[in-house]
Amino acid sequence: MVKVECVIRPQKLDDVLEAVREAGASGMTVTDVIGFGRQRGRTERYRGAEYTITLQPKVKIEIVVPRDHADALVAAIAKAARTGEVGDGKVFVIGVESVMRIRTGEKGPDAL
């Protein structure tokens, strides 16, 4: 099993959620986050004064899937989230050693 974690633009959330559903994921966690990468923030003006906003609002999505579904899921996320501009986000694939469903005690792929 692997955990697919992506950080994307908030305005692309609906597109990515639809792509994830179509790719067959059975569940996901979505969190509002802030951060920066190569985008390094943006400069704005307010009442004639210039200021820099360093941390950008982003959305983090976490999904655990069987290893053989990871490539298709990553491709679907990348296609749905891409605008072609700096700040589109990142996708991480992380190995998951074990998982357990708390309600039933099921372990491994049955817990997904």
C-alpha cells in the first residue's frame, strides 16, 4: 500500500476530487494548508504600500491505495491539477507499512 499525498491550488480541488473518484479511490482526507515553494509568495499593494505575502493558501489531499493503483491515481491528479504555471503543487507517494480500520479491527488492504 502507498499513501498518495498532494498539495494543490484551492481552485483546482473540485477537478482533482472528480479525477480521484474516477480513478477508483475509496476515500480521502482533504486539509486546508498554507506554504510556499518555488512560487515564493506574491507582492500586492494596499493603499499605496507594497507588501509580500509569503505563505500561499493550498489544499492537501491524502489517499491510501494499493501500490498497483498509485501510478494511475498520480496521473489523474496531475492532469486535473495542472494549469501550467508556477504553484500548481506537488504529488508525493509514500510507502505505508500497515493500516487498521478502528471500527472493525480489519487490517491491511481489507481496511481500505
